[in-house]
Amino acid sequence: MEHIMSSPPHEIPLPPPGQDETGGIEESPHPNGFHHQQSTSLDQGLAQSPRQEDPSTRYTPPVQTAPPISRPASGLSNPAHQAYNDYRQSSGEPSSNGRNHVVIKVGMVGDAQIGKTSLMVKYVEGSWDEDYIQTLGVNFMEKTISIRNTEITFSIWDLGGQREFVNMLPLVCNDAVAILFMFDLTRKSTLNSIKEWYRQGRGFNKTAIPILVGTKYDHFVNFPPQDQEEISNQVRAQRGGALR
């Protein structure tokens, strides 16, 4: 929630008679442990002539309001945070050209080094990089397509597979229409992890459509037939068990 802070009107005090005209600086402890210096010095001419204050000449500064404070969610850069705010506010609204605009958030979760980011980049940019792209925290990309009189923006959120990033899982799963639970077809251990990813992801979003996605099929097809069948049976078991 955004807070607007306002400072009440305050008066400029006059020094009491007999006070040192040069004033002084004293330190006052602050509750947070820091010390802030307070200046009690005033203009010399003002200090030399104490007088009864006329209320009609009292200076009251205008009330100042601080700008709204918006703190980006942990793990997101400012552009990603702004895009997330746009996503929350714009879905279903007409665009500037009069067409309907729908934003669909899609989450991607799974173990590290299974190709989540590569798949996202391939879909959004059409490019493919053979090198491993490590995700530190959360990656975010968008792609807009047009269907009849509607613009559909896919807002894709990719979570790094390392366990230290699991605390960012709510950023990826909250408000998602679909969650891709991904694994590497050439590594059985990544398929075995799907059950835990599913349990945690569904804990944050029980209405998203769960989709099981196997990556690196181009390597999988070169496996011996018996290995392909074994992995395929495990995938069917996951679909019938964890993803229901």
C-alpha cells in the first residue's frame, strides 16, 4: 500500500533572552541508533532583539507531501516491476488503437540447466543460443500477438532452478494463468523433482493451469528405444499423479 507522508506546519522559534547569540550545535540520539545534528543558531540580528511575536506575521510553511513510494518486489529490476504493475492494471482494457488488450501471465519452474530460459528466449525473440544461460533469480519477457480484434500479451516469468531462489516462487506463480512445470528429458532426476515443484507452486496458485513440459527432445530421440519408453512411462505417471 502506498503511503503519503505530510509534515504539519511548524513555527520558527525565537531564542529566549540571554541565549548565546552564536547558538550552538548539539547531537541528539535517534531511535534507530544514528545521531542527527540539530542547529540551534539563529540570525544574529534576530537574536539581539527579542520581541513579542505578532501572530499576523508568523510564517507558516506550506504542507509538503512526499511522492508515493513504490518498492520493487525482491529479485525484480525496476523495468520488470513496472511491467508487472502494467500487467496488473491493463489486462482486459482497450488499447490505444481501440483493440482489446489481454495480458496472460505464464510461470516457468523446474530444476536448473533444463532449458527454461532458452525456451523463453526462443519463443519471444526467435533466437537460439547453445550456451547455457543461467538465471539468477527471476527472468521476465513479453510477447504480444494479435488474434482478430484482440491483442494478447504473454507475460512470461522464468524462475532460476537453484534452491536459493525458491523464495521468489510467489513472484512467478501468483496471478499466473498457467504454470509450466519443466524437466529435462535426458535427466531423470529433473523429472523426479517435478512433484516437489508442483507442490510448492500450487501452494501459491491453485487456479493456474498446470502444464508438464519436457525439454531437449532433440537429444531424447537419439536415446535407445527402451530408455525412451522408460522415461515416457515415468512422464505418464507424473501426469496421472503429481499434476492432478
